[in-house]
Amino acid sequence: MKRALKWLKRLGQGILALIGVFLIVKSSTFDFLIHNGRYQDAVEEARKRTAETHETVYFRTDWEFDVAPMAGGQNICARRLEDGTLFVRILVRDFHRGGKLGLVYTQDDNATSSSIERALDSHGCGEWSSKGALWGSWWAIENNLG
């Protein structure tokens, strides 16, 4: 009996550990750390594409971001504001009915979660909720379709 209880306890701990690893791997922060270079490249491309305009620009990157990709999908929404600051929304992962994960890069040093959400909407980058600042100019966002 003791042996069975010990085995069940270890099984439960193993299952909890697997759930924890799954949640970490699916988080925006983990993804940001692993793929930071490609997101920095997307920001640099947005810098180039918005250099001559204050309109919102949309473009696609070279990584697969959509679980079931559709032709012509854009995962970057960028805008250069009147004062010259850059705002970039990056769709990291689209799980369709399971929601979306993304990142925002902003040069606004005074950004808050609510100002990020307003900017996303007013710049035509979609309806998103802020999950909070990651660090520096980077913010995690989500759209749970709820």
C-alpha cells in the first residue's frame, strides 16, 4: 500500500511538472527569449517600411506563425507616429479559436498596458489585451477571442 501511494505521489508530481513545462513553453516571455533575433529583425524591417509614411503598414515575416496558415496573412502591423516613435505589433502565434499571442515593440517610454491597448486599436492592429511589459520597449499581448 505504501509503495502504491509513493508511486501515485510521484506520478502526480510528474504530471504537474509536465503541465508547468507546457505553460512555460507556450508563454510569450519564453518565446520572446528564444526567438528574440527574429523579432528584432521584424522591428528593423518595420523601421524601413515606415520611414517615409505615418500610415500603418502590414507585412508578413519569414516564420510560420499561423497554426493553419491562410494565403496572404500578415503578422506585422507597424506605424511611425507623428513624433517619429515606432510602434510595432507582432503576431507570434495564432491558435484560431484558441486565441492569439503577440508582442508589441514601442519607443514610448511612458507606455502603460492601457495605452498599449488603445494604440493597437487606433493604429488598426486589432483588438488585443496587454499581458504586461516584458522589459525595455517590449510588451506581451494576447487575444483570447473571449
